[in-house]
Amino acid sequence: MAEYEEFLQWRKDQSGDEELNIADFRAAQSVILKARLIDKGVLVVTGDSEERIVLIDDTFDNSWGRIDTAVRNIGLRIIEGNRNTGYFRVFHDIEPQTKNPASFLKRLLWINDPLIYTLWVTAEDDMVRATLFDDDQLPVASDAANAVMERMGVQLLTFASKYQLLKESNSNSGALSLQQAADGRLQLMVAGTAQGLWSSVDRALSDAGFTIADKSIEDHTFQVRYDAIEEPKKKNVLQKLRLWKKDKQQQTESVQVRLVTAGENTVIEVLTLNGDPAENSDHILTLLFDRLK
């Protein structure tokens, strides 16, 4: 009835065209929703059962890593996840920290707590949907569940603003981009082949303050060193008295920067010397992006 009343008001706003039906009303709502989603990047909407649904204007592959990170950031525990099927089994522990024995026992038996959800992630109509369901595959619309989805939407909005296309080259739209890849790490992509970009990346690394220890134009790789600043450790009284010993707050690390041609573009990767993803790859790629732009 609530939807029907909205339909009547919408039809009245359309100059009272009696030929317009409920299907036309829903189609118009869908168009408006899609336009809002494209503008915002992420929306949290209310479903038919009053459950919250997170909509993402992105591909499934890109959204999976973003959702995984958002789930962890808002304090959910991931019991199980299956990317192929498109779901996370999550547990939300909202019980207050208390010394009450009864509450403590309840926390020990959290496996039977109704706050174990299945977060289904699906792609349809050029958007990704994330919705919480219970064990009976019914959408969860409790206050706690809706609060979880609202917080997830805020997290995903933060990622959208941070990891979407940051800047474009003035001469060639989309020539340079820094985006979040499916595994959650940043990915730097530049228009052109690895061979053609070799000298530009060489110069950008030097401008960013890296020391190039070795390079191979045949393999399109650079071995670079940089100083990683460590947080100063708390000293005890004896250490404070040792004035003649300098604090070691810097450590030099070596990584491999590799250029990989993919079609008309080149992906720039930051790896360890063993070929694994480097822990500080996001930081290095951001510095390199600032120089290349």
C-alpha cells in the first residue's frame, strides 16, 4: 500500500497520465536509482523487508576485495568466504564488555547467536549488491544488521573516493590511473608499452628519491632502494643515558619495480626481490604516480 500511494503521487506528478502503471513507476525509480548510484559510487537502500542493501557502481571482481576490507574494518569476523559462490559468513559481536557471568557464558556460545549472517554479494544490472541473510536465506532487517550495512556503506564510500581514477593525463584521458585491484592493493596503469615507458619510469623513480641499484631494459625491471622510517621505540632509563649511541630509525629496503604490458596499457608492479607483492607497494606506487602525472 505504501508503494501504491507513492505510485499514485508519482502519476499525479506526471500530469495525471492514467495510462502509466506500476511497472512504469518501478522502471522510473530504477533509472533514478542508477543515476544516483553512478553519481555517488555507493548507496545504501532499503529492501522490501526493510533490510539494508549496499549497492556499488563497480564490477564484481573489483568490489569483492573492497567489501572484504570493509567487512574487516567495521569489526565483523569472517568465518568463511567463497568468492566463486559470492558470499561471506560473518559474525558480529556486539555484546558489551561486562563481567556478568551470564553474559560471559553467552559470549562463549556465540556460535548459536543469531548475529551470524551470510553476506551475499551479487552482480546484476551493471551494479553489485551486498545483502545480509539469515540461515533460512531470509534478508535480515534487525537494527543491528541494518547498522552494520550502514557502516559498510560508509567504508565503501571512503574506498570509492580514494581508489577510483585519481587523475587523468591532460593530453590523453585515462592515460594514467591509480586504482584498487581485485586483491585490494593499488594498481598503477599507464597508457603505452613497457619499452616506450622505460625512460619515463626511470626518471620518475629518481625524482621520487629512490636509489636505482640495478635495472634491466630487457626484462623491464628496476631494483631500487628506499629508506623506510621506523617509529621510535620507547626507551628505558639506561637506554636514555647512553647518549653516545645514535637511534636507528631508518632501515634501507630493496624492492623490484616491474613493467608489464597489457594490451595498449602497462601495469607497474612493486615486488620483493623474490617476486612476491611488496608490503609497501601502495606507498611506492603513489609516489611514482605523483611523478608520472
